Amino acid sequence: MALTGKLEVEMEINSPADKFYNIFRRQAHHIPNICSDKVHQIDVHEGDWETPGSVKNWGYTLGGTSMSLKETVESVDDENKSITFKVVDGEIMNHFKCFKSNLQVKAKDEGSLVKWSLEYEKVNKDVPNPDAYLEFAVNVTKDIESHYLKA
């Protein structure tokens, strides 16, 4: 069984690409207000909300368990609306040596195409694939889409 892997999901949403991308690029502090049942808090630990290399603390619930993590923005490509996040601390690191997520948003007719990908390296072969984290990203995406459709 491989210790490294990649999971991906693509989904169409009815929110404008610029708005959806911007919430992760510059306004992550709004996410707990949009999906408070999943994300309890996000604050800046080091740096600021926008600069690659800045570190953010996330408090979230996954599978009924409250957890936290620290992530840094590893790379940003505003032209292609793509951000790569790298987890640097938190409970997830008990199971993974390396855990990165990538968000890419593309404008599409009346909405957007959102692609999430997770790249990881497990600490051992007994660790399950992080499917729950991919599902978490999908559910947060749906909550943000609903928020923008109401606005």
C-alpha cells in the first residue's frame, strides 16, 4: 500500500470565480461566519491574511471531533486563481508526514468550476486515505456558494 497519494474533486458552483477565490485568498476570516458548524475560527498566527508564508490557525470539526491545525500559504497564482496550502501543525500531522491542499477556481459561463486536490504522505500504511478532508472541502465549498447566492 502506497504511503503517498493524491485525491481530487471538481465541482461546479453558481458563485462567481473571483468572489469564491477571494475568500480563500484574502478573506478567510469570514469562513467561520459562513460555515460555523464546520469551521469555528481562523486567525493569523504569523504574517497577515494575504502574504504567502503567513501562518493561520484553523479550528474546525471533522467527523464530530473538534480539531485544530496551522497552515501556511505555500504558493499563490492570482492569474490562474490557484492557492496551495501546507499544513505545518495540528492533529492531522499525527497521521501524515506531509499534507497539502490546492484550490483552483475557474470562471465558467454563469458560475465557476472549483477543483480541490489533496497531496499527502501517511506516517504508516495503517492510516486511511484522507477522504474525510476532501469531503470537508466539498461541504465548505457548498456553504460558501450558498452564502454568495443569498447575498
